[in-house]
Amino acid sequence: MPKSFNVNKYLRKDKMPHIWCPGCGNGMVMSAFLRAVDGLRLDPDRVVVVSGIGCSSRISGYMDFNTLHTTHGRPLAFATGIKLANPSLEVVVITGDGDATAIGGNHFLHSCRRNINITMVIINNNIYGMTGGQYSPLTPKGESASTAPYGNIEPEMDICAVAEAAGATYVARGITYQPVVMEDLILQGIENNGFSLVEVISQCPIYYGRMNKKGDAIDMLKWQKENTVSQKAASNMPPAAVKGKIITGILSTQYRPEFVEEYESIKKVAQGVKYDERRAEM
């Protein structure tokens, strides 16, 4: 991180104070993202941040880039249109586990499949935080929520495994306990020429934590430390030692042609065909 980094130059100070609860991890993720942008020396006028609905989705409004706060579950649809209209823009989607994987799940799958050059940061606090504490597809089985007062009976989704299977070319998972590592994972996701997913395990002490007796924000951060293991370390550990742990780091990379580049190639072919047809008609 450059010594000259000043977070204030990237913030809309007139939008402060923020709405996040004390101990929320959203600000930690926003800070890591801004450090990644600063480290890459990206032109703020060429950065577009898109979000949907939820606590984490308020991030877009607090940052001084080109930003869109869109409808529930649809940030990837808006981001896809932006990237196709102007491929030179750096397009980032910042969203939550409910917005991205429930109502937005279909857009998520097809964005991975297309391998469009968008970086998606999913802040996973295991619950719908802003709309009342409902359970999401990433709420662990057995945990409580306002819509699962006796415990969630559905198995939680491994969003990173889904992203890899669907075709994302960069898949990583970080935790708010390790902000510098999180920053690096986001930075590498932005650098990847294709669809990048960075899941960030974050704490929600008010809804998820209080409802499931997880303690305060510090307790939840300690839980992250004790229940995660890096991919590098896990590769040298016996399966029994890794069981039940959350694996962090870069989980998958692969090369596939990027969607916009493929689309531009098809456009040139189509334009050439039309030119030849016009010549034949003359």
C-alpha cells in the first residue's frame, strides 16, 4: 500500500455518517477495496462500482467513483450492460450474500459462465442484515434467523465452489480479520481479465451474531481467525485437520476467453459479412 494513501479522496464525505451498525465489517471491506484501487493507480473516473440492495450495497454511494445503486439482485445485469457499452471501464460489483445468491443467483451463474471482465466482491455475513435478519443461501445449516427461528434446515451454498464450477476465471475468499490479505485478493481480482469472484467472510454482530450467540464483533473476528485456514496451509495438512475449516486465499484460476473480447470479434465478423452482402448487391 502506498504511503501516500488517503482514503478521504475516494469518499463522498457529504454522504457521511454511514448507516452501518457498530462492529459491522462492511467498512473494512470498503477500505480494502479503496486501497486496492489506489495500489493499482486506477483513474477514479474510469472506475464503475455497482451494487444492489442491502447493507453492503450502500458502499457504492459512499465512494466517489461512477456508481450505481440498483434493484435487488440485479447489479450484475447492470454491470454487464456497462461493460459491453464501454469495455475500457473497470467495472466492480460489491454486494451481499442475499442480494447475490438468492434473487441474484441466476445473474451470478451466467456472469461466471460468460467470463465477462467484472470483479464481484460478495460480503458474506451469513444473513440479510438490512431487511430484518432473514436467512440467506449462505446462512449455515442449523443457525437461526428471523425467518428461521428454530434453525435453518437448508445446507449453505459454497459460493466459491459454485463460481468455479460455473466458469469464473478467478475465485478467492478472504476474511475481515485479515484486511491486508483481503486487499491483495481484491487487487488480483481486478487485474484478472475475466470474471473474478472475491468472497469476504464478514461479521454482523447485530443480527447474525446476536441471534446466534456469537458475541460481539471482536468475538466474531476471533472466530474467523480460529476457524479459517489458508489454501496454502491446507494443501499441506491432513484432511482431518482441515475438516470444518473455511479455506481462504486464491482458490481457483483458469484461462478462458473473455466475453467482451469474444463479442467484439463476432461484431467484426458480422460487419464483414454485411459488407460482403452489400458488395454482392451492387
